[in-house]
Amino acid sequence: MTDKPKNRLEKLIIIILSVAFGTIWLLAHWNLSRQPPHHKGPGSVGYEDPVATSPSNSDSE
């Protein structure tokens, strides 16, 4: 293996790929943090009681 220094193009490609990966990673995790967890139940932080719906009268015809 030769130990020649990286030229500017190689450094630029590495920087661009790193920034692109970091941006995608941050956006994905930011989006996931805004989604409510599926395991939240009564007693969990941020749990909202579901709104009780009244039974419909369409059954009695």
C-alpha cells in the first residue's frame, strides 16, 4: 500500500459524504423524535386519554 497524501478532490468527496450522512441521520432522528411512541399507556409521561366516543344509534333501525 502506498502512503501518498490525499489530493483536494478526495478530501472534498469525504467531506461532502460525511455532511450528507450526518444531515440525513439528524433529519431522520429529529423526525422520529416528533412521532409519539407506540408503547405509551396510562401513567406514561405525555399520555393523553383517548376521547370516549358515544355509541352510534345506527344499530337500532
